[in-house]
Amino acid sequence: MFVLCSRVYAKCSRCHVSVCWKEARRRQSTAEPLVQANFLKGSPHRKHPGVTSLKTVRLPEPLQEAALSVLRRAEVKGLTERARKLSNFLWSRKRAIEPSQLREKARLLERKCLDEERDSHKDVGDRELEARIQKKVLSELRRTTYHRTVLRYDKELGLLYVAARLAGGYAAVIRALNEIKTRDPLFVPSSLLDFGSGLGSGVWASHSLWGDRLKEYVCVDSSGDMNALAEQLLGGGEEMDNPVIKQVYFRQFLPVSPKVQFDLVLAAFSLSELATLNERLNAIYTLWRKTNAYLVLVENGTKDGHQILMEARNAILKGDEEVIHDMRRPAVFAPCTHELTCPKLIKQPVVPCNFIQFCYSLPLSRSQERQQEKFSYLIISRSNEEQTLQNEGFDMGRLTAQVRRRPRHVQCQLCCSDEELKHVAVTARHHGKDVYRCARNSDWGDLLPMFHEDDDTQINENL
């Protein structure tokens, strides 16, 4: 016997009896966690498997003390202000324009100037007209073309780089490497190649995650002064025979033999230092040939930084290199959830796919400031076993913007496996309590489970 009320009623597919919609929702909410519990794997919601971001990062104590010791002894004048200017300059730096782009730009300007000059100077001869157009085109190219400044990292610039970028660079690198350790806990590298190693942030970050299990570090940087400075930081601020991290070797050129591979290959903020696309592609192919398991690329979180990483991604996935030394297929490990075109490159206006990592700056004064490092990264794997959860009824979406927690719902921007950038309001009612609580405990850069629509449909049909 049923009591009439203002509630909405539904019909159960199993017993064909009308039941209250509120009761139906209760049954659905008890059914969904049975599916979603597979994702949690016994972990609490605040530590669900998709959490890869880190809390505020601090420099390792030996590295911070060594950096402060080096800077105090050097007594660089106006260190704080000059370091700030260098940091701003590196952030605003762009790629040099390619010769093909420059030629195309010159052709367009020439056509435009030709029409203008013919209309305004009809009595001028062909030679004079050509000279006028050439002068005008060259002047316009000089005025509108970005002129990239080549940096020479000598000892003085290296010291400024310590003050400006040591903390931020370390934070970005350890955040990228932590994704590998979190999602592939069985992977323990024994060797690291750091291309464009600079101050050795990659060595310190990888050692913080894997410790003495890493047996060999090869640091490659074209600047001898930067290599010497990195060695000083490893020695506690001085040139010592007992460095904090053992088995670190510094080179100015990459190892020649193509057969030499490293478990982990890293290039942080170094591809952007190469002037042309051909130089970057040659470096990318070389680094990929030397990768045995994971290739990690990190750049500034700007449009240019993101574009450089997408160039590398396309080059490796397409397999354009002439000689292939390893037949294992490359797979995008992070941050992309697919191998299709990045949706942020398609959407207008184009915005970079970047992430943030909070860190504490180098305490040049008495106080230590909390700052955020905005960066882009790319991890490509040679592993045949992809760390995905697609076969368990759900895909992983990457949170590509700040998570906005609101009463009873969470606003998320997700890059999904179907190449779409979706804005989702996650609620306990529509997505289940587990996903809702996971969303509330997630941050920008984490992964979030996205259940297939047919799962929800199946649950609804059983009500």
C-alpha cells in the first residue's frame, strides 16, 4: 500500500513495482561505490591514485646551504634585483623565428608595399620602385620581428641563475618526476642523463625521490662554468672530494655511442635554449634514442614552452627519425591522456597547457617566501605496460585548471581521452560520492576518474 505524496515515482525493472524516486536515488548511490571502489584501491579519498601534485616544495637542506654559501662568498652586487630581472627575462623569452617563417613574412610585406608604392608613386621607375620596396620591407622586418638574445652562461650569470631559478627549477622537475614514482612505483631507475643540466636540479630532484638506488648521473651542459658551479653545489659550496651525491659525472657533450641508454632521461628548460627547430629536433631524437624507460621534458609554462613540448611529442610519436635503435613503441605517459592533437592548441584563443607547483624560494634575506612555479612538462615512455585505468570501467581525465570547490559541487576542467577539453560540475548525485570526494581532494594537475556513460546508464536501468 502506497501513500500519495509530492514525490516523483519510478518503476523498478526487476519487480515492476513503483518506488519513490528518492528511494531510487538511494539505490543508485549505493550501487555506484561498488564500481568506483576499484579506482580507490583501498586508498583514502585525499590520497586517491590520481593525486600526483605535491605540497609546497622545499630545496634539500644541503643544496640550500651550499647555494647560500656560494652566493655569500661571491658578494654579487644588487643580487636580489638582478635575479628578479633575469627571472622575468627568462619567462618572457620566445623562440627565434624560423627562416621559412621569415621568408613568408617578407613575401607578404613585399606584396603589401608594392600595392602601396604603385598607388602613391606612379611615375617612379622599376629599379627605384624595387629599391623603395626593399628598404621598406627590411625596415618593417627589423621593427616587427622578435630578436632573440643568446645567453652565455659564464660564472657571473650562473650565480644570478642560482638566485633566480634554483628553487623554481627544482620544484618543476621534482613535480614531473614525482608523477613517474607515483603512477609507476615499481620503476626504480639506476641511471640518469640530464641534458642541459645547469645547476644540477635534476640530480637533486631524482636523488630526493629514489635515493642511492640511482647509481649513475650523467650531466651534460655546454657551459663549463655552469658545470663547475653545479659541482660546487654538490660539494656543499666548495670543491670537495666528498660530494653529497656520489657518482655524478659532468660532460659538455652528449655520449657519442647510440647504444648507450639511460633508464631516465631529463631535459629541463634546455630545449628552449636551442635556436632553431632543426637543432631542437636533432636533440630530441638523440635523447629519445638514449632513453631506456622514460623521457622527461620540462619547459616554462608559456605558449612557446608548450609549443616546444608539442613539437617534441609529435616528432617522437610519428617516428620521423632516420635510424631506430629501439623497436618499442613510444607512449605518452603524462600529462596528456591521449595521443591526439592537444585541445588547447585547437581552441581559440590558444592558451598553454601548464601547471603550477608551490615552493619556497631561496632565502636570500631573513624571510623565505612561498612562490609558485608555472611550468609545462611532457613524459614519454618506452614501457609496454601503460599505467592506465581504462579497462576497469573508467578513463582518467587530467585537471588542466584550478579546481573550484563550491557548495555541493566541484567545478573541474578536464582533458579527456577523447581529445576533448570538458568543463564538468562534479556532484555526488550525478557522479557518485567517491568521485565527488576525490574531486574535492584534487588539485590542478591531478588525474580524476571519468566513468563511461554506459555505466551510469546501466545503473539507471536497474532502478
